[in-house]
Amino acid sequence: MPVLETPSTYAEKLAEYDAGMQALVAEIRGVTVPAATGASNMGRRSFLKKAVFAGGGLALLFTLDTRRARAAEGEAPEPHAETTTLNAFVRIAPDNTVTLYSKGPEIGQGIKTAFALIIAEELDADWKTVVVEQAPVNPKVYGSQSAGGSTSIPRGWDQLRQAGATARAMLIGAAAKQWGVPAAECTASESVVTHKPSGRRLTYGAVATAAAKEEVPDAKTLPLKARADYKLMGKRIGGVDNAKIVTGKPIFGIDVQMPGMVYANYTKCPAIGGKVKSANLDEIRKLPGVVDAFLLDGTGNPAEVMPGVAIIGQNTWAVFKAKAALKVEWDETGASQDSLTAAAAKAKEISAKPPTPQTNTGDVDAAFASGAKVVEASYEYAMVSHQQLEPENSTGWWHDGVMELWTPSQTADRGISQVAKLLGIAEEKVTIHQMRAGGGFGRRLSNDYLCEAAAIAMKVKGPVKLQWMREDDFAYDFFRAPGFHYLKGAVDKSGKLTAFQNHLVSFTAGGDRPVSGGGRSNNSFPTDMAPSTRYAVSLMPLKIPCGSMRAPTDNTQMWVAGSFLHELSVAAGRDHVEFLLEWINRPLAPVEAGRGGEGRIGFDPKRAAGVLKLAAEKAGWGKKLSPGQGMGIAFSFAYGGHVAEAVELSVDEKKKITIHNIVAVADIGPVVNMSSAENQVQGGIIDGLSTVMGLEIEVEKGRIQQTNFDGYPILRMKAAPKVEVHFIQSDFRPSGLGEPCLPPLAPALGNAIFAATGQRVRTMPFKRAGYSI
């Protein structure tokens, strides 16, 4: 086995990982979707090399005319050719079955169905005969195959529509030639081409072989459907894997089975950064069902392979039993000694001496001095674990000089280069199969479990499945970073916001860069929060790895922003919806050059006001409520989506909350699949409610204190609230929906509690203040 790289320092490797994660999040948050580019007019020879004939059927592979793609075909590259960013694969069989390949990972967000719907809409395919398969992981062919930041649909929107439209044009062209008529006289619908004047019809399956001989048209010349013409998109379509899921078919990473497969678990130091001094490997190897046990030095990078002990067995039960008997002496010289209790005390101390502001616009001090009302408050939020229901796993098999892997990763495409570098082999020697993931929420943007499986597989003859225990998931997550905000705001005599100050105390793995998810978000805290605005950030050291969690930074900072805006509107004696509408429609400062608008790309005050007004209307904002009842509302622009949510609840004398209704209104452009969209909003709200109310990770001496769900009470089904979902469908470019629906829940909930009780909740989870559901 190749020697795995040893880092010079733990902090250096963690900083390297964090920089990479932040770069990914920056890419995600910027939503800088490339300009529409069409399929290449590859020429007959090139195209035929990409057409696969099977029993008279047709397989179309649409690819950009790129330097890399053409060079791979042995053709002379064109000057100034773009890099590969798009491939969509459509297969049509003689029996008229249309197989569509989804290039993105399905993590429960419905993208496997959505991608197929986008292609099928422009293809005019009969959905009843469509079969959807997972595409191979091959970024050189498909471009980005990651899922995160609600970017799957925005990135694929033009590309997938063009793929469907191109195939449709070729099918129509082939049918027209067979009939000897102009293509303009032909139409397509439900996988059938029709010659309108004569009424002649040909199924896609009947004309597919001839279509393969058509020149591939330039997709940019093909008209795409208007929203009013959609036949599939916007309707409620069941998930293509639903039947397999409810009948227990093996489609998840945890389900992988192969002949001769063995099983593995990997034990690491409970304090991140620790190394193995010794372990009772001889005793472990003698235990029933155990095949082997060995040490791995790892790379020292938490996103790859940390030092630890691998146990290989005939089944997971034998491996888990052996893990319980494992005795390891750890060298914790360079390991984490983090304590979040100590960090909270340190943050309060730091807040008294804010550093030089990063942003200082207007005359903040003068605005505070002249303010009719000045409000000061501090907010803090806990570290949180992802806890997707499927524990981490991957299956690896080193054979014939190739590392073959099966994984539920959100970034399997990035995993190819990671594994190649880890093992010291060429990327062409790494093959990864994308499995469905049992949840992700950002956790599976990291590929540590994939890298561990690869490293273990190099030492095992035959396929081996690495299976984490739930306790492993808790101990070695990439957590949502905790944070502390010290705020001050002022309103003038007319009740308008005039000054805003925020001092964020967060964490760093080294240097002046915040940990992933621990920085300042200009989605919920734009640079023009008020005419006079001041921001400052202080960082404390943290070795516990942090990473992206559903709506990174916005999942916490929108709670702070939305709650503090309500504090200011209350101080001003104004209706909160009126106050928010005025704030939404304030003049926006110019976008700073070279910074991508800091997530503000796509923000539209009219769309923002639209969702807020409709949410207020549907919730009955302003209606008379009984004593102990309250309603709160909040707005968020996050990851391209404009969303407002209102919460109506009551609170009893023991601070037990009963939620009567939650109204959510979203404008994310055209909805691809109404069923999935509604599920995403409902799921995001329930996820947010669970996190806001009771979830917290505690850290002492570098060790995660919660080990399973008994100490981490996720929301139970009986506590799930009624959620009413509305969409304002627009003709804007679509955004994703996994992230935008979560951030408004926390401030709306906190504002509702204040309306019911007069008490402000400034610490998350709310259980710290004694509240429960």
C-alpha cells in the first residue's frame, strides 16, 4: 500500500481542508451559474462515436465542444475552447422506453426525479415510459456532479433543457426525412412525432435509430419552452425511487452487497488529532468473526484519514462487537483540548473589546447618539451535528490496479481526485459509483468515510464495506460552528432603522479565516443593513472540525438578524411586517467588485416583498389572538430563494409550546416538481424546528459529549407541526430549495414566542431558556 502523506502540522492540514470547504461554499453561495452553452455540433464522425446502437435503439450523449472532450476523441482541439461543463445522457429503446440519466447525487432532495423532469419536458417524453438511472461518476464527461448549496437545479437548468430539446429536434428531423416532409410541419408530444398535415405518427422508439444519424444541432439555436407550455414541470410527480424505498430495495450506500465482501469499522481518537500509541490487535484478531485488525497512520487531515485502527470482519455485528473490546492507548500530545464552556466565557470577555471593524459605513456613533431608541442585545447559538439517518459508509475494492468505490457522498466527483492523491495513483485508476444517500444536509460534502474505505481496501483482498456506528457519526462530524453576536441598533423618531452594529465572535482552525460556516453572511447581514453600519469579527481557536450545514451561516445568522430586526421594530412601536417591508425596500449599496455580491446576486425587493405580504395574508397577520398566543414572521433571502414564514403558537405557564400553524411562502422561480418542492419546505421547517428547540453538541477536553440520540433529541413525529406551503411561481431563473426554506423558521418562532409571552429568546437551542414542544 502506498505510504499515506503525513502532515507537517495538524493545524496546517485542517486549515487546508477548511480553505477547500470554504471555497466550495463560496462557489455554492455565489450561485454564479455559467452562461447558457449548447451541445456541440460534433460532426458526423464524432457524433457516431458517441452513439450506441442496441437492438435498433438510440443513446445520445450531449457534450460541449471542448478542448478536452475533442482531444479525447482524437480530434484537433479548437482554439479558445471552453472546459467541459455539461453532459446529459438520453437512451431510447425500440419499445419507446426513454431512459434518462441523472448526473447528481440523490440525498433526499428529489434531484433524481427533478433532473429527469427537466430533460423530459423539453424532450416531450411520455413520463409513463421514462426510466431514470443514476449516471456514472465522471466529471470529465458530466462536469460538476456534486450536490450542495441548493445549486443542482440552478447549475443544470439550461444544460438539461438543452439536452432534451436537442434530442427532440433530432427525433423530429429523422421522422421528417422518413416522411419526406419539412421538419417545421412536425410536432412531438408524449414520445411520438406527428406530421400535422397528414396525421402520420412515429414513436420515438421507431425513429430512434435514424435520429442517431442526424447532425447534432447547436442547442443555442433551439427554442426552449415557456413556463406556460410546461406539461410535466410544476405538477406533483412522485419520486422515481419511491417504490424502491418503501419496499426496501438496496439503493442506499449502506445496502451495497458483493460476493466475498467483508466489513470494516474504523476507530479514531475521541479527541481530534490524537495518534495511536498501541492497541490490543492480537486479541481483537482472535475474536469470533474477525478477519483482521491493523493500524493506519492516515494523513492527519480530518477530511481524509486520521490515524486509527481498522477492524475487518465477516459481518458488521462481529466488527462492532470487536470494536467494543478494542483497547487503544492514544497519544494526545497534539490533540484537541477544546471546551465550548470555556469558549462561551472567553467570547463574553472578547466582546468588551471589539477589534477594528471590517465594515464601517456612515457615521455609526453619531447615529446612535441621535437615535430615538437604541437597542443592545447578545445572541448565541450552539454547535450542532448533522445526524443524517444513514450513518457514514462506503464500499471499496482494490482490483486490477483500480480502486473501485460505492458511496453515498454529496461530492463523489471530488472524491476521485481525493482518493487518487491519497493512494498515490492516477485519477483514471479510481472508479466511483454514486449511491443514494440517506440524508446529507452538508455532512457528505466531506469525503472522510470514502477516503477511509479506500485506504482500508488497499490492505484487504476483495471488496470491503466500511460501516460507521451512530457513535462514530456523533464523534467525527463536521459540525455547525457555534457563535456569539453582540448587537446594537438604533431607530429614529419616525421608526426607521438608522444604525446597526454587529460584533461576531466565532472560531478559526488557524490564521484569520473563520471555520467553515462560522463567518459572516451577507445574505442575512448585508453590508447595507442600515445607513450607518459597523461589523467586526473576532476569532477563537478551535480544533474540532466544522463544516457546511443546511443553509450554512444563514441557518444561524438569519435567526440573529430576523430576531434583532423584530426587537428594533418593537422598540419603534411599529407593525413588524410594515417595518420589514420598509427594510426590504431600502436603497441597496453597490455590489463590491470582485466579491460576487456576497450572495446577494438574484435578490429582488419586489420578490421579497411579495413573499412577505402573501405569508402575512395567509397567516392572518394582525388578527386578534387569545392571551398566551402569539404570531411571528420573518423573511430570508438565501441561496437564491426568497422565503417568508409565519408561526402561530401558544405558550403555557411551563413554557411548553403548542404550534398551531406555520405558513411558508417561497419564490424560487418555476417549480420543477411541486410534490418535491412542498416536501422540501415542510422538511426544512421541521428540520429547523428540531434544531432550534433542542439540539446542542457539547465539547469538553476535545471530546464530543453527545454519543447518540438519547442525548441529542431530534424532533419526534408527534411534534411535527402543521405546515402550509405556498409558491409564487415566477419566470426568473430557478433557485434550489433545500437551503432557503430553513433560515426564516427560527426568527419567526422566536418572534412568536415574544408576542405570546413578552420574553425574548436570545440563545439557541431554545431549551436553554426553558422552552419545549
